[in-house]
Amino acid sequence: MSVKYYDWTAYHANMRGNKVAIIDLDTRNELTYAQLDQRAERLAAWLQSQGVTKGDRVALLTPNCPEVFEAEFACAKIGAICIPLNWRLTVPELEYILNDSTPKVLIFDQTFSEQAAALQDLCSFAHTLEVAIENASSSYELALSGADEKCEAIECTHDDVAMIMYTSGTTGHPKGAMITFGMNLYNAINLGMPAGVSANTVQLVILPLFHTGGMNCYANPVLHAGGQILLMREFEPGRALSIIGDANLGVTHFFGVPAPYQFMMQHPDFESTDLSRIQTAGVGGAPCAEAILSGWIDRGVSLIQGWGMTETSPGGTCLDAADVLRKIGSAGKPLLHTEVKIIDDEGAELPWGEVGELLIRGPNITPGYWNKPEATSDAFVEGWLKTGDAARFDDEGFIYIVDRWKDMYISGGENVYPAEVENVLYQLPQVAEAAIIGVPDNRWGETGKAVLVLKPDAQLSADEVIGHCLGKLAKFKVPASVEFIQALPRNATGKVLKRTLRDEYVATDAPAIS
């Protein structure tokens, strides 16, 4: 029988009601745990008054703001399912998600009122609420002020779905990963302990909350522990550094994908910012170039690497702080309530040193995809989730994420993992951003194309790039061509969109004759 879900905000309202839980850095509004719980309770009561029952969906189209958490915990109180939407998507993309998930209510920020109006005509949700900064007459605020103080509490278990997070996907339409209450709890444990999350934690949250990295690394674990989160609506490297360096804010924790760390490291204020209060700086979402890791280590901050997916809560592995320097580049070992293994194409488990696909299982794993039984079946093999990541163990059991399995290309029969080549490219002082993709080649099947962004006023030729790589990589790994562009295409969390580069260059490049 499944364990009962318990109400996080109600607990902290009782234990530490006057403590500030959330600060909106754009409005400087503060929300105590008592206020967070009261507002979530009123929103839950309003949702019930509109006919929202257990299992119904409530969608959010908002930037990073306290209302995201009010909605999350309101849904949890009544067993509704929260759906944070990627606000960078187009109306047709959002239309697909909303028609797939069929929410009864859409809560949207005033900045997205045009999109919300279009979606209301295209989709079947019955009610909308508009969030407007500092506006006591917004429909959201009026709904809360007019609602009952208490909702009808609905009992939920750890097996009930708390949230649906739509993955960006590489082909076709996005899939809605179902996130259960149990997954949220195990993630708070799995990530919270190695990150040192406690009631004393103060985290700067810069990743978008519609993404699992923003919501769960470590915002939800911090709120589970009774700590404090600071919300940035838009990441800007100079501003992020000023917030981290502000002793009055006292930031102790930070999490990002590699790009924000790279951009902060390249900012002129990086060397002068006081980073001494940072206890944990986590990085994940993509392989992190060693140049970035070393740049932060040189400033006294060890970036604790980890690996995970939306489907894994997201915590899957973590590199303990004690091992950061001697195992630089590793994603660490499996988290406490998690198992992993590495298999070959036939499903056989591989010994240490050999590269294969990483599989994972445990109570932190999604039960599947919303309305997608076939995709759910395809994602699992004998209870193990197939991650699509290429990885290897070393002789001590540390995991190295070599690259995305799909990003690997084969040149002359040899596997090439772009992250390895990108690490070498980042050694060039002129390079600000680097990506490697495989492009067709008549002789070798595929060869590498380096797509580079240079630092301002930097000069670098293709021959210099290739010459640098020839001295550091096996010849089959050396890129055969180089392209210089203004900026790499990235998604909302900063990950490089390799598929966009492939669409552009694989479609236009004629196969080279080597």
C-alpha cells in the first residue's frame, strides 16, 4: 500500500510560519511560509469552487515567480495535477501540450495575455486566472481574496501524479513525463542530502521553473527542508554575480546547466565577486567542459556535477564534494535511492571502462508519459528506464557521461563523442562557445564539424582550430571543418540545441571528399 503524501507548506507554516520562504528579486516581495500556505490554501479552495477535482489538471504560463509554488502546493492539497508550461514555446506548440493534457484551468502571467487569449480559443480549458505584478485587482488576486480560507483536503499517496513536465523532445511532439508525489519526496532526499540542503539554505534560482532543473534543483528540496529561495525571472550573468556576492542576501546554494556558469565566468565581475558564502554549486543537464569546472575551482568553488533527467525527478547521480578535484568531469555515483547500469546494444551489462547506454531504476523514476502508453513501453526494459545517454564506469565505480547517445557520430567505424572534442576546443583562449556535430562524408561516413563562437575581438582561423586538435586528439576525432557563428542555438535552460545545428549544416553541407 502506498505511503500517504503529507502537506509540506502546512507543516512549515506550523513550524516556522514567520520565516521567509520565497523572495521575488524582481519585485522584492517576500513570502513567509505562513503566507505561502495561506495563499496555496485559498487557491486550492477557489479551484475546488470551479469544479477542479483530484486528477484534474491546472496549467501555468508564468515566468519564475512565487505564484508557481502557490499553484504547485494548491494542486497538491486537492490532488490536482500541476502543469508548468514552457513560456518560450509558440502558440501552436503550447496548443499541442494543452490539448494533450486538457487542463480545466490556465493560470497565466500578464506578459503572456496575448498567448493566453489565443490558447483559450484553441483549447478546451474552462477557466483562466491572470497574474499581474503588484496588482491587487488581477483576477488571480481577486480569486484568492474571494475564496474560502480552507479547501476540502483530499488524501493523496506517493503514487498519485503531482505534476506533468513536458520534455523538449528531439523529434516529433513533446512528451509529458508524469511526476508523482513520491518522486518529489525521493528527489528532496536524494539531492538534498549531498547538496547539504537544510532550513539554513538560501538558494538563487535562475533556471526556469517549467524545467525540472529550476523546479527541483534545488528549489523544491529547499522548500521541503524549510529553507529560502530567491527567484530571478530572467538570467543575466552580471546580475547573478551581484546577487551571489551580496552578503545581505546570503546565498549558499546555486544550480545551473553549464551555460550560466560559462557566462558568469566570462563576465568582467567574476574575479572580483565574493563567492565565499557558496556552500554548494551544482551543475548538470549536459556534460560540463573542464575549462568551466577549472575556472570555478580556481575561484574556490567546486562545481558538484550530477546527472539526471525530467524522468528521474531529476536526481540520478551526484559527485560528492570530496571527490570533485580528483574525479573532475565525473557525474559521480548513483544517489541513495537509485540504481544504474550500463549496457551494450544487445542489452548486456558492460564492465568498467566500456561505453554503453546508461539505464536507471528506483522510486525516483517516472511511471511513464501522459497519454503515451507506447512511448512509456519503449522507454523501459525490464523495469529499467533507458536514458539515451552514453556513459562508462571507471575502475572505482564513478560514472562518466560521455555524451548524449544520439549526439555520438561514427567516423571511419570509430565512435566519436562530441563532448570530448568540445573540451579540447575550449582550451583555445579565443573560444567562447563550442559545439561539435557529425556531418556526412563520402569516405568516412561522418566527420566532425566544429561550430564556434569567438570572444569579442578575438581572431581564430579554421586551420588554427584543426591544428590545435591534431595535437590533442586521435585523427578520427579531429573536426574536418569549422564554422564561426555569432551564438549557438540554445533552449530555455541554456542547453545547446545540437539538432538545430544538424538541421542547418547536415542539410546544406555537400559530403566532403577526403
